Amino acid sequence: MAPAGSMTTAWCRPKGAPDLFPMSFKSYAMHAQPDGCAWLDDPQPLVFSGRHGLIARFVLKAGERAARPWQVRTDELHALEPFLFTPGERVIVFEQTEDEELELLALEAVHGVSTERTEMMFLFRPLLVLSRKSGLCVKPAPAKKTYTEGLTLEGGVFAPMASWRWRRPHLALGGVVCGGDGRAPGSQPGVC
């Protein structure tokens, strides 16, 4: 697994690159198994950037509330695409391939604040890929680590007509790995 901070350069639009930089977010139908594993199938690509992306739609729907710190969970993101998904439990994953090995990070939530730009912290949990036959068989990584990644979109509550393209985070701090219970010291459970 690549260090969490290494994803920032892959997600931001590199200087001179085309305006639409592909991202590897997908929503999968999740079928829990008695042994603690889950089968993932029915992958649907998700677009987080752009004026019609999930983040822009969430922020613009929230209005001035989005100018204060907010959190959006994956079920709320799925609700923004009601006609795309079949009913049932779904999981949003970030996919990356390193040395021909598929690596998955399950998105737990997005925390952010939006003014002229939208600054966010994506909260992920790593998944182990056990099988790639007839879908993906996954289970949570043995160590309960949580990865966070700071990302920024050009556009926000006070700049709705902006491009909503990926930009380098304002402070460019990179990723963080939280403790075993998925939270930073003194924070709320499940919130890093």
C-alpha cells in the first residue's frame, strides 16, 4: 500500500495536464459474508469533481451551511445519484494498481468547508483484496488504520460557477494515518 500522502499528486491536476483528470472512485454493491469478508460487484464510476460532480452538488444543495465545517457520509453521496444504483448496501472505494496488484481504500466520509474553493479531508479504510473472480472478495485490513487525504476543488458556495477542478490542498499537508480505533486523540468516534 502506498503511503496515504502519495495520493495527492495523483488526484490533483498536474501542471499542463488536461482539464479532466481521471479519478478511480467507484461505487460497488456490497454483499457481506458470514466469515467477515464481502463480495463487491456492480461497479459504477463516480465523479467527485466538475460542476455536476458529487461534491459540487452536495455543497450547492447545502448552501451557506457548507461554508461552516461539514461532514458527508457515503450514503448521502449515493443519495445524490438515486437513479444510478440498484437498491441495497453499497461502498465507495478508491482503486489504485501498484505493480499489477489492485489496492482498495473504502471511503468512510468526507469532511470539509466551502467558500470560494472547497477544502476537504477524505477518510478511508484500507481493504484487502482476496479474490478477483466474479467480482471482488474483500475484507478489512487486519490493522484498523484510517487514512485521510486532504483535497481541494476550485469552486464553492461563494463561487458556484467555477470549474470545480481538483487543486492542490491549500496547506499541502498530505495524508495522515490515525490510530487503531479510527480517530485522532480527543476526537469523536469515527472522525479522524
